[in-house]
Amino acid sequence: MSARVIQLEGVEKAYRFFRLADVHLSLEAGQVMGLVGANGAGKSTMIRLLMGMLTADRGEIRVLGHAMPAEQALAKRHIGFVAEDMGLYGQATLGWHMQLVRGLRDSWDQGYAEHLLRHFNLHTDQPVRGLSHGERVKALLLLALAPRPRLLLLDEPTTGLDPVARHEVLAELMDVVRDERRAILFSSHHTQDVEQISDVITFLDRGRIVESRDKESFLDGWRRVSLDLPPGVGVPALPGAVAVSTSGRAAVVTTREYSRAVEEACAHAGATIRDVQRLTLEEIFVATVTSQREEQQR
Amino acid sequence: MLCMLSMHSSLLIAHADARPMYLQLIEQVQQRIAVGDWPAGHELPSIRALAAETRVSVITIKRAYSELERAGLIVTRQGRGSFVAERAGLSLELRRQELDGQLAAAADLGRRLGLSADALAERMREVARAHEGPEAHREPPRSHEES
């Protein structure tokens, strides 16, 4: 049941101006992984490595038990892949594309494809060229979802969608993991989507994985602690502190390891805790990336 | 349509709510049990079904269920699902817990205002009287007993 659907060990891929370095990552069946990173962080490179579209310079990649890219033909039968720049034939209709994929994939589920057509408000006789950006993304998702693949690799599936379309897409993605044998890896700038549907969250920055943890413990660890400092008392060193800002006798410490030890350290130093707030994933992402970059520059 | 509705748990996650999603779920399940919508032995949706319905990750639903289980509100039977615990007076207990929570907050506020326990209790009686509805107004005016 806890079969690994994705496993990367020490993966590297270098380009002239970019290098994906020492990537270790795994994803289990039944899980959704959200991949968050700034533009150029390496999200698409990683997804293309998983699809066997690129060959790693170093390291091992296994997808659904198959070594990539050597055994990609076997793995791809069970993968649904969507990327924004994917080619569709402009003059052909969505229906034509559905027939094409249906012919290639034994597992195509026509009833499900028709459900997706209705839910995504798409029509088989629409020529692809006339589709809006949102409709195009939904058409690509339909073609990837309808064969009910064991693994979905989705590069920015909700980017540029209007709120209604985004909800339709998230609903269909969560419907996929009703089946605990299936898994999804998706990249997104939209941290709220990632926070909502991911079991595991991975932050990628400048070609490195800076964090990869289960969502609940991840969000639980981060807190913003507001302190009142009596005269003569400095900001105490708190466990897991990544950022400190002070203004007069008030201080705000952001920590990634909130626990009783933080409260004890404050009490010990003589500082009073005025407020403790949770952070959104977006705030956590910015704080993580900023502190990592500062550390690298030191 | 009615049949469709009854299959759904109608639990909701509010993104404008700053509390974590698992806590929102716990509170809503407690609420269902407290008001008697979900009686003892009532079967809860499976973790994956509720995740799909609420569009919230499986790990979040799992966490909510395991905390509800630890609190003794639900029981999970391997391979059969999760059910509201068969405990006598569970719904009453939950409503009492909610009341105690509100009273504790009021007591806290009272203390900060410098009210004694007796003064707070007296204030509580006054507030309760003011909220009793039309019949309350038939009682003799309060100023009488206060003087």
C-alpha cells in the first residue's frame, strides 16, 4: 500500500546557467505532492526528468518502479502528463484528440471522459485553436485524466485559470485520490491550492530542494511570535528562528520549530509573549527561500 | 436530489477562517454530534471520500479523525470505517463542554475586569434573565432586588 510511485536519488542535471543539484525525493501511492518554486527554480526540469523527456547527468530516477528514462515506455502507460506548452493540433477538435488518446491508451474510460467534458464545460466539436487558455488547460487535463493513470504529473495545472475553473480542476484532482493506489505530483505558484490539496509539500529554489515535508507537520511548525521586551531585555534566541524584527520594545520572531521550548526560552529571558500566529504557506515559502538564500551568500 | 444531499456530510472548509483546516473539521464533527445529527454508531464518511468532498488533502482529514478518536468521540474499526462513539450522553457532554468553554472565557474576562467570582455569578444571572425572552418581563423589575 505504501508503494513508492516516484523515487529520485542524488539526481543532477546541469545547463549552462542552471543546475538541478542533488535531488532526493519520493512520493507514495495515494498521496498528492505540491511542488512550489519561483520561476526558474527547476520545477519543470524535475517534471521532465520524471517523464523521461530529459536524461539526468547523475543519480537514479524510478517512476512506478521503472528506471527512467530507460524504461519510459513501460512507465508512461500509467502516467498522465500535462504541461502548458504541450502540443495540440490547432485545426483538430477536442473530440478528435479524445479519439486519438483513446486509441493509444487501453485504460481510456469513456464514461469518465464524458463526465469531465460536462464538468469542465467543454465540447467535443470545439477546434483546439479557438479555445481560451483556461479551456486549453482543461482539455489537456481531460486527456490526461480519462485513462485513469496511476500517476499524474502536472506542471502548473491551475495557473491562469479563473476561480471557477480552478475549483473544477481541484475537485477532479481530489477525486483521483479517492483511489489510494493513485498519486499526483503538481507544481504551482498558487500556494493556496498547494496548501489545500497536498499531503506532501516540496519547496524548490535555484535547483535545490530546500524543504520537503508532510503538510500538517510543516504548517504546524511555523509561527510568528510577537514579544514585549522589558527594558534591558534583548530578543531571546528562540529554537528554529529564521527572522527577527524589532521596533522599540516589541519584537517579532518567525520560527520554523514552534514548541513549548519557544515559550520556555521567552519566559527564561524575561520576554512576554503577546501573540502567536500561524503562517500561510505563501509566507512560509517566502521566509524559507529568503533565509536559504541569505545562508548561501554567507 | 434529496437523496444526493443526504449522502453528503456537508462539512465545509472556510479559507477566510485563519484556523487550520483540521481544527475546522474537528469542530464541525463535534457540532454534528452535539446537536444529535450524528447519533452514537453513525458512520462517518471514509477519509478519502471526505477529502474528495471537501477538496482537502487526505493527510488533513486523517489528522482530524485521529484527534477525534483520541478524544473518544469516534472509533475506527479497521477495514470497516469510522463511527460516532457509543458513549451514553456524548452529545450532552459535548454541549456541556462548549458551555464550559464559553464560561471559562467569560470568567477570564471577569477576572481581568477585577470581578469576584460572586460578582461574576450575579452578572451571569442578570444576563441570563435579560435573554430569557418575553416571559422574563413579567417578573418584578430587577432594580428592586438590587437596591
